[in-house]
Amino acid sequence: MKVRPNRIPLSCLALLLLAAAGTAGAQNIYKCTVGGQVSYTDHPCPQGHGELLHQADDTEVIDRYLRLGQDGLAKSYADSHHLEALYQQRIEARQQAQDEKEQRQADEAYAAQQRAEQERQQALVDEAAERNRLQGENEVLRQQNDAYQDQLQQQQAYNPPPAYWAPYPNRRPGRDHDHDHHGDGDGHQRPPPKEPVFHPCKQLAGGRVQC
């Protein structure tokens, strides 16, 4: 069993051609019947057998030439049909459309530039805020350290580290003070003992004391 490919109905094809006439340019749409076959074209039907479905007006023709950049053909068409006023009107309309397009592009470029500048300014604000935050944290830490140092100094002032007296360096065991002061038993006079030495202790970290 053979399946025929789907065919576009002629009515739909006509609508497509009419739509193309409005978008692609000025075109006349003809419905031609040759040998029982119906076709649609933008050229007149052979031997004049056909139906004109859409006829491009003068504005469409001139606009199509101008849109394609064929200003000379547009001017010739207007002159041959005594449409100088219409031609001038379409020239001004094209220029206005071009000016509006350029203005839109300029506005879009300016808006993009403004957005970029706003983003740059916001980045500077964020950077300054972060810098101030870090400076504030550092200041708090510095104040805490100063307070700790002051507290440590106050503790050392009110609670000085202990000290001790070193014994006489020349004191011999087994001899009393009077005997050592007068002599050593053999008739020699010994020098008086040295004064004891004072050794202050040193306060270490963690509450420890080194003497």
C-alpha cells in the first residue's frame, strides 16, 4: 500500500503567498490554471488565464526598492507613474525609521554604559565597606590586647613575684658565727662574711614564677 505524501491545500498556499507579499516585498500574486492544475506565482499567468489575488500598490513597490537599496529603480518607478510626492514621502519615512533605529541603538549603548558604571560604583562601595569592617575588627582586637596588657601589669604591681635570700657564700658548716668571725683556730683572722644576696623572682606567662 502506497501512502501519498501530504500536500498543502491550495487555499493555504495562497494565504502563505499573500503573507509573503507583505513581508518579502511588493509582489503581485496570481492564481493560474493550466491543464487542470492550479498554481500560484508572482508573474502573470500564460495567455492571461488566471486570477490576480493580490496586487502590490505603489507604496509597496517603492518601499521594496528602497529596502533593497535600489534607490534609482524606486525613483524611476515613481517618475514613470508620476508619484514624485509619494517617493519623497517614502524617502522621509525610511530616513525617519533609520534615525529611530540609530536612536534606539544609542539609547541601548548609553543604558549599558550606565549599568556598567553603576556596577563599578557598587563594587567600590562594597570594597570600602569590607575594608571598614576589617579595620573595625582589628581595632576591637587591639583594644582587647591593650586591656589585657593593662590587666597583666596591674596584677604584677599588686602581686609582685616572691624573692629569696641566698645563704652566706663563705659560711662553713659546723662553725658558729662568732668562731668564724674571730678566726679559724690557727691564729689567722678570717674576713667577715659577705652579705646575703637578694634574688628577685621573675613572673612568667601562665602564672608561673621562675626564681
